[in-house]
Amino acid sequence: MSIAQNLASVLDDIRRAEADAKREPNSVRLVAVSKFHSADAVAEAVAAGQVLFGENRVQEATAKFGDLAARALPFELHIIGTLQRNKVRDAVRIARCIQSVDRLEVLQEIERQCAKIGKTIDVLFEVRTGEETKAGFTDYAALDHVAALCAQGQFPHVTPRGLMTMAPNTDDHDRIRAAFRETRGVRDALAEKYTSLHLAELSMGMSGDFRIAISEGATMVRIGTAIFGARQA
Ligand SMILES: *Cc1c(COP(=O)(O)O)cnc(C)c1O
């Protein structure tokens, strides 16, 4: 199957999952995760109408999407992998959104680098609901503190949009569902407490579990393998 066919099929599945969950049509955005795939593969997806992409690693993203920009292809890039502080400078130049903010120091550096270039960037806060990844807030008091600082206006170049999570890598659907439900609960609590923040986004669900995520309120699903095929990691 071609990338275009895979995309059409994934979008079809997303629309069906929205309908099954009695969600509004098109209330879920597809983030096409292109890590380990070439700029040509991304260009193929763009030709098929996909605009929103996700990448884990800043260096790879900068090379690949710099190439796309040079070809004048339209894209919106989100960084979805854990960010080292020294990669923030390049990340904020290429990305529209950093989905993987998991500590205050990274947020401070994002603000500093965005202020330098006069750019405002969207962020999501990553929460850790699975044991497989080390990324994400596990201490919800620390997350609350970061949200409070945002609500106080401490990061004028940063717009928090919601939360991101990676569910546990398991076949146990109940555990996956519980992870998504927990993320939504944390988001709901923060949104209620900090009404000046607009935490509408829930980025959750990957190739194997996006239907569950949509039924639990995901507004963005991050899908790689089902679109681009297996990765040669
Ligand atoms: C790789 C990755 C994805 C996509 O995973 P697939 O199983 O290939 O769909 C989603 N989110 C994050 C954070 C990733 O690193």
C-alpha cells in the first residue's frame, strides 16, 4: 500500500472512531509521525493532503523539514520526543508546537529561545502514564506548579494548549484506557483551576491504540507505522 492509501485508510478509521464515540466529525487531528522516514516520504504525504507531522528528534526534524521548506511544501511540525535543553534552540525554530514539555527547565528555555526570535509557540505538557517511557510529568504537583506559572504570565512566548501522553505498551486495553482516562482527568482539573489557560488539546493514541484514545477524548492522535510502515530504527 502507498503512503496515500495508508493515510486515507487511517483517516477513515479516525472518522469512524469519532462517530462511534459520538464525537463531532473532524474533532480529532492526525499527526503523521515521520521519524526515521525520509523527506521524500513526507513529501508524498503532503501531496496526499497531510499537513501536520510529528518528529521525535530535533536534529532529524531540522534536516528533513528544512528540506521540505526548501521545496516550498506546506507543513506544520510538532516535536513529540523528549527534549534536551540544548536542542530547544533549534526545536523552536522549526516547530509550531512542542508536545513533550515535561519539566520547568525546558519550558524556561523555550521561553528564552522564543523571546530571542520573537516567536510564540504552542506547547503541550507530557504526563507519564506508562512505565515504558521515562518522559513526562509523574508528579502532578510539579505540573500544577508549571501551569500556575503559565497562568501568571511568566512565559509570554509560550501558549499551553493541553496535555500529551503515551499509554503503556501492552495488549491490555483496560490499562490503556485507564491511562487515557487519567490524562483527561488531569487536563480537566487543570483547565478548571486555570481558566485563563485554554487546555483544549489531548494528544494521545498511536497506531495501536488510537481508537481507544478517541473514545476517551483525544483531540490529536500521533500515528507513524500505520502511515509510513515499519521503521528501521
Ligand atoms: C513514534 C511515536 C509515535 C507513533 O508511533 P506508531 O506506533 O508508529 O504509530 C507516537 N508518539 C510518540 C511520542 C512517538 O515517539
